[in-house]
Amino acid sequence: MQQVCLLTVVSLFVTSAQCKTPGLQTRITDRALEYATEVALDILSKQVTGQQIPDQHGQSGDVKFDITGMNVKQFTKPSSRVSLIQNVGLSWSTSGTGLAIHGDFKYKYRKGIIKISDHGSFDLKANGINFQIKIEIGMDGTGRPTMKAVGCSCNVGSADIKFHGGAAWIYNLFSGQLENKLKDMVGGGNGLLCKQLNTLIDVNGMKSLQKLPVTVQIAKRFLLDYRFLSKPSFQTKFMETYHKGEVYWNAVPGDAPFAAPPLLKSSDTSRMMYIWLSDYVFNTMSYNALKYNQLQYNVTNKDLPSGVLNTTCPQSTCIGKIIKAIGTKFPNTTVMLYMKSTSMPNMTVQNGSTVVNASGDIVFFAQQPGGKYTYFLTLSATMSTTISLMIQNEKVFAKVLKLPISVTVKDSKIPVSPEGLNFIVKGIVSVFVEPKLNELGAAGFPLPVINSVHFTNTQLTVAKDTLLIATDLKYSG
């Protein structure tokens, strides 16, 4: 059976009083629920149509009858309404459902010496079917959402049966009892529709929840934690959820020594879904990247074009020509740059811009015969990178807009001129660092959305400590 949009969308959003500020918050509005129930009814229609109904046997006065081979031929979509119940979940009710059922019958009529038996087929139309069901949404001990159907009720307004074949006068002897039997089978808390609804929520719905990515592996080393911090909370027009929104070192998970800042406040409900993404998510990743030595890299000629790190060259674009002391002291070799962060890169989101501040050392070595390296220079570098953000395919993507880098000499065994520093910044560091940052940004940052739910009409707002994504949804299951 297919997943139900109502269930997959609902599974994304829940909230309550928090003891810890979340790194990610979501909101789903009544507009999304209305859309979701329409999709859910389409799926329910497919599941009910063709459904087999157990054989029925009975007796009415002098007539014994058997009803076999019953199946639903048609499901007429009702009008529906979803309302939010505080501290519980959702209430979903419909009115005006219709069902058409086809089946076979046979009967035996016996009165005195008169014996009649025959068989044929029948068509039943049940109209004015209404159902109501509550959906409790919670959280288990692992931070995953839970979903449970509660108190389904269903009643059938009318049933009209037409027989094909057999003696017409006998139908009147048992048709009323048969209609009541079939009404009971379709309606009631244990009838056909309630059984299907319970299956959709308790079975299909939970399968959908299992596909919700509450933890996402990043670059095989980090673990993005989207688990819930609390049980659901529901308001009149929307429901929300708070997620941890923290990135761990995959091998040794542990909380960062700083808390998430407060997220931007908003009362907007004009879109179907809202996601507040804190800069805390990025900063916990950079904290662990620094802690576990991921912010270091050896830059060699293979990372840069045209032999820039050669100490001897016929042209004037290699490091040995620009900084002549290097070419004189270490001729006919290459230079390796060991780049490492000395503090945690920090993202700041405010006033419509996103800036990443970072600092580190650039340590220079000259390669010697036999593969040994000789140290000769350390530069201290600071960088304040302005990036643009975009939302595509339910991911956040980034691109460098500005990359001002300044360097100073921290320690040196050779003289370095201002021209030489400028060459290192523009000709080496920027050429390497900017593509690396854009490569990371192009990989995208995944948001906690099931694959069958997609964003449309999306808007991104950059505010203090917060990326606010407002979007409508489209279900493609």
C-alpha cells in the first residue's frame, strides 16, 4: 500500500514546552492538512476499491441465503475536515462517502412442500457514509515520532440493493436483512472503512515515520541529529515541532559546549510549512570538525594549477619567483602548505546576510631529497566569508559571494615582502579555499523531509541566528 500524505506530512511537525532551545523548528499549517487529506482520500479510494469482503450467510424466515465474491467496485470521495486537538493530535472527519459493492448470491426457499433454489448477482450502493477518527501523535524514547489511530467511528446513511437473476418475489423476503448486514460490514468501528483507516495510520503511517530522517550522515564522519526534543503541540491553525538540530562526530557522539540561540519569532501561517534552521546546526559541525582534526589540509601542486608551488620556474608565476628568498634557499623543489584552523569557524546569520568567520595558520615546508620537508614560514590567516543560500530539492545550498582573506607573518626563517604575502593570498589561498568552500556548499544540507514530499513556492528569509524557510508542499507518492 502507498504512503498517505496526511501521515507523512503530519510526521514532520510536533512541539511543546522546551527545556532546551532547538536547532531546528518546523510548523505545518491547516492549509497543508487540508491538502494532505485530499491526497489521503485519493489513496484511500485506491485501497478500498477492489477490496474483498468476507462471505456472508444468513436466514430470513423461510429463506436461507449465501452471499459470496463481494468486492468494492467504486469509492466516492467525501468532503472532509481536519481539526487540531490540543495535546492529542488530529481529528479527521468526512461526510458523503459512497460505496458500490458487487457480489453473488444463492438462496433456498422452503415452505411446506414448496422448494425453490436459485442464484444470481447483486449490486449494492451505500450512500451518506460518514466517518471520524482521531490520530494521536507523540514521541518514543529515541526521539522519533509516533502515530496511533484512536476511536474510529463510521455510519452508513442508506443502502440500496438490486438483484440480477432468480425469482423477484423472493428477494423481498431477505433483502432487508442483507442490506443491514452489508451496512454493518461497511460501517461501525470494526467495519470495512474503519479497518482501512486504522491500517493506513497504524501500519502505513508508521512505515512512513520510519522513513523520516531523524539522523543523517554527512561526509561519512558527521551525524546530523534531527530527533525531536519533545512531544507534539497543536494550536488552532497549525502544529509545530522542535528538533535537536545538532551535528555530532559520528564515531564519538557528544553535545557541543554551547547552546542554540533563540530562533526568530513568527506568526505567519500563509504557507503550508515553515522550517526554522539555526546557525547552531553549522556551528556544532564546525566545532566537531575542529575537535577531531578535520580542519586541516596539505596543499600541494596537485591542488593548484601550473606549478604555482614550484621554487624554480621559467615563468614568473611560481612561488620561488615571487618570493625570491624561497627560490634562492630551496631551488628546484616544491613547497607544501599545511593549512589548519586555530579556532572554530563560526557562522553568523543576521540582517539578510550569512557570514562565516574563520582563522588559522598556513605553515610552509620545502620538499627535500628523500621526501623530507624543511619548515621555513608560518602565516596567520583570518577570513570573513559572505555566502548566499538557496533552497532546492529540499536541501540548503551555499555559494561564496565574498572571500576577503588577510594574512600576517607569525614566524619566518626567510624575509617575506608585502608583495609576497599578496601573492600567497590571491594566487594560492583564494584559488584553493574558495573552490573547496563552494564544493561543500554544492553538496547541500539535507532537511528532515520524507522523499515523497517536495517543496514548491519556497521563500528563504535570513534573520538573526535563523534561516526561515516558508514553503508549500507537493506530494508525489
